[in-house]
Amino acid sequence: MARVRLGEESKSSSHGLDPENLTIEQLLASGFILLDKPPGPTSHQIASWVRDMLGLEKLGHGGTLDPFATGVLPLMAGKSMKLTKGILKTDKTYIAVLKFAEKPKLEQLNDVINKLTGRIYNVPPEISAVKVQVRTRKIYHFELIELAEKEAIVKIICEAGTYIRTIARDMGLLLGYKVDLKELRRENSGRFTLADCVTLQQIADAIWLWKECDNPAAMNKIIHPTEKLLLDKPYIIVKDSAASALCHGAPLLRPGLIEVSDKLTSGLEVAAFTSKNEIVGIVKMSKGFTEISSTTNGEIGKPAMILMEQERYPPQWNK
């Protein structure tokens, strides 16, 4: 996939913001935190605690973990909450500890693991908050890490929305005796890993240093700009004038485009960035690369979601 420049850069020195040099207040208006969730509280309780510590009206989480489960849990503040659904759709990696009613034979266990790899039925357990219905999920990788007596450690890389508790139950049905999910740890949520996460205590310490000691250094390391949530999404680069127009609800016109992929297709939703690496929002393209590259005028897309505030770039059209 190649990037193709179709227009000239238009950087304004008096407008725009560097995503890597935002104030804490600006980050809290549209940033996110990557938490290593501890066992015990629900994901909702965790989000509520952090919201109250930060003094925010709203703070959401991307990807519910059961109370006993631990691991990567994105916490979304301000406008980044609009991207929660996108975070929920990313692939996940889990390490699980399974407890068997009987000691399984290695050959039989590996056979069951193979049967539960690929596209499988994955009905939500009755205790979940999701409507119980028949559905399928893709298991990309299912690996036995260790087997000791009646317990096993496994690694599962799966499509978003996969219930590991259901996989344990289905293993029991195939083996002929009960299998319980004893421990669960989420190692990855999309491109984010445990190495990117902080603990609740680190968040509390960073907030105290910021509020009580006027030292924002730790907070700056903990809160990430919205732009990092969209690094894996197809993207375009637009002029400052186009950024302003999109923020006011106008369509994206061909003259406002600076750079695009040669694989861009009509109907694709892309992240629109300025030449300063700021996210403007999500644009649904109405024309593909071939059409766009062969014209210099006309509408080429419409805003599907705006993440930038209207006042960042002044209107540059005749009212």
C-alpha cells in the first residue's frame, strides 16, 4: 500500500495543537488511559473511581472484564468516548487458567483445543450483561502453555466479543466432564499491551502529584492523546481549511485533500488527520483513489464522526 500526495501542505503557525504537547486539561477533554485492571471490582466500578479521582463528568471503558479478571482495560475520557465501539471491536489476547474435574489426557486435550480453534459458536454465559443468543466468533490461536494435574494454562487470541468462560464450558462438553475458568488475564486489546498499562495506584499517585504538588509529569505519561487510538485505521491527511469545514459539518472536497492511500475505496471510513498529526474525525469516503486522483474538484467524502473542537481552526470560507 503506497501513500500518494495529491495536494500541498497548509500548516498554520497560529492555529492547531501538537498531540504530543497537550496540557492535562486538553488531554482529559479527549484522551485515554490504559489500565491494568486488578481483580475484584467490575470494569464499571473502576471507571467510576477514576472518573471521580479526576473530577470528570464522564469516563467510559473499552472492553468489559469480569470482576475476577485482570489486564488491559482502556479508560476513555471526553471526546475519545466516541471511539469506544471501535476499541470494543479490536482483537484480544488472553491467558487463562482452566480447572478440570478430572485430569485430562494430553492428546485428548490438544484435540479439543484444535476443535475450538477457528470459527466457533460462542454463546454468552447467562451471567453476562449481553443478550444470550447464538453467534460465532473467530479464535485465531489457541495454545496449551502448561498442563499440571487438573489445571492448565492456555493462551487464546480471538475476535472481539469472545467469551472465554463459554470456551471453558464447551471444552467440558467435549471432554465429558466440567471445566471451569479459574483465572483470566487480558494481555492485549488491539495494539495495546500490558507494557502500555498503569495500575490504579499509579493513577492515584499521578493525580495527587498533579493536583497537590503542581507536578503534571506523571499525568502526562499516563494520559494518551486520542490520535493513538486511530494509528491502525486507514487515514487521509487534509488541509487546515478542510479540517475547519469538516468540524462545521461540511463535506470533504477534493481541494482539501493532501495525502491518501492508493488502496482507498468508496464507502471506506478513514481517520482524517491534519498535517500536524491532529485527528479531525472519521470521514466516510464517497469516491475511491482512482476517481479522486483523476479530478481536482467536487465532494469526495462526508464526516461520520467529528473529534476536533470547532474553534481550533477558524472558518476559511465566505459566509
